[in-house]
Amino acid sequence: DGGITQSPKYLFRKEGQNVTLSCEQNLNHDAMYWYRQDPGQGLRLIYYSQIVNDFQKGDIAEGYSVSREKKESFPLTVTSAQKNPTAFYLCASSINSLNNEQFFGPGTRLTVL
Amino acid sequence: EDKVVQSPLSLVVHEGDTVTLNCSYEVTNFRSLLWYKQEKKAPTFLFMLTSSGIEKKSGRLSSILDKKELFSILNITATQTGDSAVYLCAVAFRETSGSRLTFGEGTQLTVNP
């Protein structure tokens, strides 16, 4: 089946630890995106990548890092510098950056204790 | 600053009612407006609107865009309990580093039997 997968579904970490969230797609999409969603709020863009080996900061990039070494994969690292990392993280992809329809993965709920 | 505002933020109706959800925006380099439905997990795509005055329809849902007044509405007729969800409005715009979406806060719709 084609689609976007994120793992794990739930993640618990202690404060001060870095954690990496996985996002994989087999849709052959060029563009990929990471969003953060807090309770009762919309999605805020963390980072996006239009093509392999290239990515741009979104609105709330501080305390996060990404890589795009393969077209299919766009992992997000939440570092200890992120002040309030507990949130629901959504990964999305689109055919390319000119095509605005984005398809979303199932999300990872990160809780920092 | 680019901005997307949805109203109301929350709405409770009875099955069979008709609802109208609003989305207004202020963005530079507008490309399109998208509506998504989110039921506790990944948002699912509903509509993408690029031209003013052309209604898009899918079953009991319909949407229209007014690019002069900078808003869109999403109508749901004969609501059902399965329509209960958060409805997200997003605007696609182009910036120097690529095309991306900005989301509104969402409207939480609850349909009671």
C-alpha cells in the first residue's frame, strides 16, 4: 500500500534527552513536511524539504533538526533545546512543492516526562 | 505576517442540521486554500480551491472561495454524528524558499444524535 508511515505512535522520553521521530513515504513525493499540533490548536510548520539533501526552517524550527538523505525519509530530531516538546507531531508529503495538496501520516504523540 | 483565522472555534449541533464554517486569510503570494478533516489523528483532505466563486462539492460537503474578500466557507448539510471532527483550513502561499501551508486553529464540530 502507498502512504506515509510514522513511528512510533506514542513516545515517552525524559527531559534533556534527544529523540528522533521517523517519517517514511513510498508515494515518490519530492516534498516532505513536519508539523507540530498542540491541544486545541492548528498545525504549525517546523521544517520542510522540497528535494533530497535540502530543507528549510518553518515557523517554529528552534530546538528541532532534520535531515533528508533519501527521498523516502525525513526524520525529525527533537533536541533538549526545545523548551516544550510534548505535542502531537505530524509528517506530510506532496508530489512537489508546487502541488499544495499534502498527505499526512498517522502522527507521533511525544510526551516528555 | 501571514494569518489564517477560522470561526467559530467550536460548534455543537444536532443531527440533520446544516453548518457553515468560516475561514479568512491574509497572506502574500496566495496560491490556494485547502480544507481538511481531522478525527483525532491524521488530517484527511477535503477540498482545494484556487478560483473565486466556483463551488466544489462532495456529497453533503461543499466549499467556495472569495479571493476578493479573502475568505472561504465550508458547508455541511444534513449533518451526521460521523461528521464530528476538527475542520482545518490551510492557505498555500509561495515564499523564496518554496511553497508551504499555513493552517488556522481549526473548528471543532460536534454533531449530537
